[in-house]
Amino acid sequence: MLARTSGPLTGIVTHLLERPGKRLRPILVILAASLGEADPRAIIHVGAAVELIHLASLVHDDIIDGAKRRRGRPSVAAKWGNHTAVLIGDYLWAQAYMLLTCQAQYGVVGTMSEAIADMCQGELTQLASLYDPSGGEEAYLTRIRLKTASLFAACCRAGAQLAGLDPACTDALADFGLQLGFAFQLKDDVLDFTASARTLGKPVGSDLRRGILTLPALRLLDDSQHGPMLRACLEARRFARGELRRLYKAAQDSGAVTYALQSAGSRLQAARRQLLSLPPAWAREQLLDLVESLAAAYP
Amino acid sequence: MLARTSGPLTGIVTHLLERPGKRLRPILVILAASLGEADPRAIIHVGAAVELIHLASLVHDDIIDGAKRRRGRPSVAAKWGNHTAVLIGDYLWAQAYMLLTCQAQYGVVGTMSEAIADMCQGELTQLASLYDPSGGEEAYLTRIRLKTASLFAACCRAGAQLAGLDPACTDALADFGLQLGFAFQLKDDVLDFTASARTLGKPVGSDLRRGILTLPALRLLDDSQHGPMLRACLEARRFARGELRRLYKAAQDSGAVTYALQSAGSRLQAARRQLLSLPPAWAREQLLDLVESLAAAYP
């Protein structure tokens, strides 16, 4: 499937591609590009490239997070070791760029490179602020913009660039992607408080345990009853098992989870508004449907 | 210095850029491009990009090798941890691609992407063949082609592409780079047997201890006196301190080191031949000087 893949790589790449995930990012490229006239081969190359970029970031994230499972099976880091996972991620970056440069315009390569740099900055900022609530909601929103929303925006912008859309439509689509990305990450972070390991395909409740402060946790800090307990755990940089369970329940009971979902809801509303600013088209309706699916999705 | 670098990144990127290294790869780009007419800004962008690509690979290699020192100071992995090092490497890849797409042609981006994919495959193959001498010299040469020589070749090819040289000259330059890269890695591998930690800026004798079989080690396997000892160590996947010292000495005394240096010498001869097939020019003389410097260099 990938060019020049041979030797010890083949088995690992196959392991990764066998569970394809939602392919949300390529869908954004394809639908954005379908709002104008784009070369179908270029769309396919860029769509495949963004999925590889996402996959590379997952492989490296699983090293950083020490995650054992991904998409319901062992992560590359868990199965082949961190060292191999570093190289497989790098290899996937290179393959993604080969696809990007096959057909695409420079603008698209630049858009994607900026999004990748943002992803790295987002993850680094997250790593630098573990157990540290001082930046509050604003710092959290900056982190998720960099680590998630920026790539969603880049997918939409790249699609628009391929289709040669005018600057106003391109910017509207990029902002749609950004808002969708915010909502996606907000909901994903809520899921860590509410889902079961079975539906998630990876361990639940791992964010807080690892010191990653998402919006429900930050909101819970203001809760008069459970805020002090959470603050004490963060200062100690550890959670007892019973404490974690109580904090999850408190996040749901206190309205902290609802607050985060409302924040996701306003992002989805902003995403809808951007789409409705575009001329009516089949692809626009598909993107609106995508917003509605995310709105209706968990929890 | 790098676009969009802020927050926790700044200190780490500064740490990396303060010890610039030899900058051999950008020199290859610049000299190859100087054999024709290239836009100076494009040369600078591509030259900077290849150095960042090299730097990214070093940062990731230091995770894989568990290396504590690099260029006479702590490696990023040692100073900030493996997790940060994964992200810093990724960030440098993205910055390199931003530079490549600033000015350069598609051809150059493709050339570099293929070289990066080769580097990853080379490192993966090395990781998969630790302590395993079965592939012999041929497998070793494939590994160093992928992990080192391919990027050297890509630097020369990219320079030629920027300068718009004809296909014959472009291929000759790329093969020159390939041969130079082979010689460079062969000599670097010998250095592990002969240098002191002081001149190397990183621990000596670490290849063999970590199970990486370079040409002197592979050659030593055929030595009637020390081959069996080396083979036994490889089977046990460990070396006692005294054994390592004796094996290093044996590699020098038995001619195994000389054999590897002769192999480097023939590669340098092939590199010279390719250069002499090009029309005389100032840049060609500079490249020839570079070959002579490497020929005269250690040990």
C-alpha cells in the first residue's frame, strides 16, 4: 500500500492500517474539495496523507502517554517497543509528505506542515503543564486548538485550496474545521470521564490520572465540595483509586461535564454558521450532517 | 530562528542550535546547487531544511540508542526526557518541510521525503538485526545506505534540482553523494573502535555493546582467534567489560579496522570519479576538497 515499504516495516504498517478508525480528517478534505472543482487524484493523495499524519501522531502519542491499547488492539509502542514506534511514526510522516508532493500544490504542503508543527507544540505544551491548573480554561483551549483543531482546520483549508475556492470561502471552511476540531476534542475529553473502556477501545480515566487537565477537571476545581480534593491530588501528583472514581462521579454530578458539553455545543453552533455562510451544495449538506452526527454523539 | 517557535520549545531548540555540528549536508546542497544557476534563497531554505532533517533524526536516534550525550552536551532525551524528544523531533520535521515548501520545487520535496523514509527504514532494519550477524557485509551496506548515504545523495540531488542541472549531471552528483555517505558512515563506524570519548563527543564503543554490528565487527567474526569469542558474546547478547576491550584491540590488530577503512577508501575513489565526470567548476573543486578532507580524516 505504501511506497518503498519492505522488511520489518511491512507487518507493523499492516497492523496499523487494519483498523482504519473513523477517517474523519480525509472526509473533511474530500468534502471541502467537493465544494469546488478539484483533481480527484489530488484529493485522494491529500486525503490519504492527512490520515497518515494523524496515524503518525497517534503512534508517537502512544509512546508519550504510555498507552497500551489503540483502536481495540495493542499500540505499536506496546507491541514493538518505543524505539520502533519512534521510527514508524517518522516513516509515516515521510510517506505522508511523499503523497502530499505527488500531486498537490505548495499551499497544501505548507498548510499541513503548519498544522503538524501546531500538533507538536500542543503536545509539548500539554507535557509542560501536567498537574498544573494555573493556565485555566484559556490555556486548555490553546492546547486543544494546537493539538487537534489546527489539523481539522488544515484538512478543510487544504480541500478548499485543491478546489481553488476564493479566500472568503477558504477561510470560512478553515474556521468551520477549527470549530469542529474544538468540539471534537472537548467531547473526546468528556468521554474520558463518562465512557467505558469497551466503547473507547483504550483505557478510560487516563487523562486525569496522568495529570492532563481537561475542561471537566478544570471546572471541577471551582466546585466547593470536590475542588479542594482535586487540588490536593494535583499538588501530590497522584490519585488514589478511590479518589479518581469519586472525582469522575463528582465531575458528572456537579455540572462540570455538562459545562464542557455546552462548550462543545457552542463550537458546533459556530461550525454550522460558517457552513451556512457558504453557497448551498451537496458537500455542504454532508458537512452539516457531520456536525449533527458529532452533536448527537456521546455521551 | 524557526517560525512559530514559542513556549516550552524555545529553550530546547536553542540548546540544539547552539552546537551546530559540521553542517556537512547543507554544504552538499549549496555546492551541488552552485554547479548551475539556482535561486540563492531557495538554496538557503533547502540547506537549512536538510540540517533540520538531520537534527530531527539525531534527536530521535538518541531516544532509540539511549544516548546521554550529543555534540559534547546532554542529548534532548537525556535532559528533557524521551517524551519531549519524540515531539521535538516531530516539530523539527515539520519545520524542515515548511522551509522546503517555502521556495523549493516539488522534485526537491519528493527527494527529501524519500531520503527520510529511507533513514527510518535503515534504523528499523538496524533495530531488527541487533546482535544478528547473519546478513553479513551485504546487509550492513544496505543498512548504512538507507540510514546515512541516502540523505547525502538526496542533498546532492536536491542541489542539482535547484540548479536545473541535466539528468546525467544530477545522477552523477547523487551517486557522488551516495558514495561519500557510504565512506562517511564506514569511517564513523570505525571511529567507534578507535576514538576516545573526548574527540567523539559521545561515548565510544557503544555500537558493539548495544549489538550494532558494523563492518569491523563483522570482519572480526572471520578471525580464527577472536571470532569465536565475539560470536559467543553475540549469542549471549552481552559483553563483559574486559571482553569488549579485547575485541576492540583485536579489531585493530587483526586487520578488521583496516578492511573497513579500505572499503571507505574505495567509496571515496568512486566519489572522486563521479565528480571528475562533471565539467570543471569552482564548486566541483570544493566538493573534491571535501572528499580529500574525509580521506585524510580520522583515524
